[in-house]
Amino acid sequence: KSDIDRQEQGFCTKVVLELCETVPCSTNHKRFFDNYFTTIKLQVELKKLVFIP
């Protein structure tokens, strides 16, 4: 699960992280989201979860 405290997350961050958690890392699926969902906290968290190279 994410290191960000779930109560500190915004709605959009929660949506992206929960969707990313449903797709196994071992698959070759790509995950995309638009600027509406982008925050610095989300980018940092995705980097920790190895979703961003």
C-alpha cells in the first residue's frame, strides 16, 4: 500500500493509487492519467511504487 497517509490524500490521488494497486506489477500494462489527477505527492508515491521509471 501507499506510504501517504490515506486521510491526507486527495480524492484524485486515492483513485490513481487504488487503480494502480489493482493491476499487478508483473504485467506489461501501462498506466496513464491526465493533468487533473497529477499532484507532486502522487508523482513521488508512484516513483516509490516503481510505476515511474
